[in-house]
Amino acid sequence: MQRILVLGGGFAGLWSAIGAARKLDELGIGPDRVEVTLVSASPWHSIRVRNYEAELDGTRLPLDGVLGPIGVRRVEAAVTGIDFQRRQVACAGLSDALPYDRLVFALGSQLARPPIPGLAEHAFDVDTYDAAQRLNRHIAGLPQRKPSPGRNTVLVIGGGLTGIEAATEMPVKLRAALGEGASWKVILADHKQWIGSDMGDEARPVIAEAMRALGIEGRPGVSITAVDATGVTLASGERIPAETVVWCAGMQANPLTKLFPVERDRFGRLPVAPDLKVLGMAAEFAAGDVAWFAVDGHKSCVMSCQHGRPMGRYAGHNVVADLFGEPMLPLNIDWYVTVLDLGAWGALYTTGWDRNVRTTGAAAKLTKQTINHQRIYPPLNGSRDDLLAAAAPTVQAPPAVRS
Ligand SMILES: Cc1cc2nc3c(=O)[nH]c(=O)nc-3n(C[C@H](O)[C@H](O)[C@H](O)COP(=O)(O)OP(=O)(O)OC[C@H]3O[C@@H](n4cnc5c(N)ncnc54)[C@H](O)[C@@H]3O)c2cc1C
């Protein structure tokens, strides 16, 4: 019996497991010869990109609903170590290590939390489903709190994509909690010179227009030095009263990437070849936010489900191909898009690494909704054939431009 072990049940891990099952099926190899096991600390597949939304129902799918029909075993445990010599993985609470012949490492990323006093205790975030639920419950509970200067103020820190989505969705949440006509404030702060500085000159004015229309105040060029229960202190000494502080500043690859004897990039990611095998390793592949390579031969892949899902499909295909001496397929994605939610104002759809604006407002929102509710979900009808077909190692076309 040979063993394929996939670590992680996010976009990269889930699609790696389905991709491996698909390739085994294609080769006519049954579970008596190769066992595929997915290890995740959570029994859920989280549609993590939706964690900024007001409504989180349907953003977590039981992994078993997908893995069951394709015969992938699931182990619920937190990975703690990897012995690359013996080819086995240690997990908290499991007395026996899990052996592997081929490994896909897909343990994702975490919000970077610098040691700012009070940040860990007082700030909310939208990094995980649980954190997003906690934030939404807190917002819904604002009317029960004592009136204070910062009670109805939400300060989102981090003017990148996640911070912009978290801030622009906030008016919807505040109106629902406080009632129409109640006064509230949403501030989006960043230490950089611009909100959405990575979005480029063409897209930034669209973000600014949406923020103006939604009544969101931008505070670029500020640096937070302390957070407490009633607000934040800036490096200038200024106080911003805000009983809701949402930290959205940066992602780091899972710290378990440190286990690998390779040089990681500044995000802590492992270098992989286009076939997703970790450079210099014999049996270990990596996919999703833990891995980087030049996705079109030039540009590094981005920590995103846009890249994590195809990386997973190819990693799954390639672990099986590698195990059976079949040719591995290189992943090459020659397009890049950004579809940014801008709350009730709509959305912004850009194409290319320079982020040229294609559609805005309601038209872009239709694209965003199709992505968030359909495109990134696995088939949910329990059909083995549909699941295996969806994991084919091909690159999807970009999301349709809607009008
Ligand atoms: C609010 C928000 C909005 C986003 N918007 C977009 C967007 O619009 N477009 C886009 O492309 N990307 C977006 N992203 C980024 C995207 O969500 C990530 O890039 C994507 O989730 C990465 O997939 P992954 O499988 O590599 O990792 P993850 O989704 O992080 O999955 C990691 C998996 O590993 C498991 N795990 C972690 N540690 C352990 C351990 N020690 N032991 C066992 N299991 C473990 C976790 O439970 C999880 O199943 C957004 C992210 C956030 C937070």
C-alpha cells in the first residue's frame, strides 16, 4: 500500500486531494493500492475569502461531504512536525505518526500580528470563520453597550484588499445593528501613503469613490502604536476612539513551513517548481499560500484562492504522476485578475498585474458574487464524477466580465 498525505483542508489542500483522487481514477488505481488521506485541524472547508461578509452561512462546508464520495480518508488533527527522512508526519493527539510516500503541504496562511501593545487582546479580524463570527456578533451587540465616543466607530487597519473589503462591508453591518438613521463611523487606516496602494493608479480612484459614497473615512500614512478597549493611539500621539478595531494588515505563510530545509521567501513561503514539488525535496509538494513560484514564468504567485485552487489541482495530479513515473504537468497561469468587493457600492474588476479597470459598481459585483457563491465552491451534489471532473489539471478561464 502506498500513501499520499495532504496536509490542510483549505482551497489548496482540498483540491490537491480531489486532484490526486482524479488521477488515480484515471490510472485505474484503487484504494487497495494507494490511500489518499487529508489531514486538517478542522472538519470544515472554509470559503475563507467570504469572511468579511455580513452573512457567513454557507461559508463552511463539511470536508466529508466532498471527501466521502471520492474515497479520501480524513484525519482531524493539528500537524506539529514532519520527519523527512522517515517520511512521516506528527500530529497533536495522535500517538502514531502518519507515514507517506508523497506529501502535499498545504497548511495555508495566517494574519500577521506584530507585537503592538493591546493588539492581540483587543483587535478583531476576519482571518478565520471563528474570528469573522466573533466580529459580526460584536457588531450586532453594539446597541447593548454603554454609549461612548467610540462605541459606533469601527477602525479597520490595513488598506490592502482584505481591509478594503472588511471596511466597505461594514456600513451594511452597522445599519443592521444600529438601525437606519443611527450615526456611525468607519475609518480605514494604513501606514502607507494610499489606501489600496497595491491596486495601482487606475483602480485607486474607484476605491476612493466607493469609500466616499459609503461614508468611509480614509486615514493613510498613520501608524498604530497601541490598541485598548476604547480605541487606538497613533505614533503622532493622536487618539482614535473606536470600540471596534479590525486588524487586516498582512498575511504570513503557516509557520510550519520552517520545518523544511529550504530558504523561504519574505512571506515565509516555500519555493516550488512549476510542478509544485518543493525545490530540492524528493517526495514533498506544496500548494497554496505556503508555496511560491513564478506562475507565468515571471510573476510570483499571490497568496490567493485564485492561485491556490489551480496549485492544488496540479499538485494532486502531480503527486500521483510522480509516484507512478508518469510525466508531471507544469502549472502556468497567463492571466491575473482582481475582483474587489466594495460593499453596497458594488465592486471593482481589474485585469493584469497593472490592474487595469474592466468593470466597476453593480457589473463588477455580479462577477464577485459569481466567484464567492459558485466558482470557488466544489460541486456540492455528492457526485463522484462531478468532483473528479472539476479537479482536472487545467487552468480555468478568467471570471466572466458582466455588464
Ligand atoms: C477576508 C479574506 C478575503 C480574501 N479575499 C480573497 C479574494 O478575493 N481572492 C483571492 O483569491 N483570495 C482571497 N483571500 C485569500 C485566500 O483566502 C487565501 O489565499 C486562501 O484561503 C489560501 O488557501 P490555502 O488552502 O493555501 O490556505 P487556507 O485557506 O488558509 O487553508 C489552510 C488549511 O490548513 C489547515 N491547517 C492550518 N494549520 C494546520 C495544522 N497545524 N494542522 C492541521 N491543519 C492545519 C486549516 O484548518 C485549513 O484547512 C482572502 C482572504 C481573507 C482572509
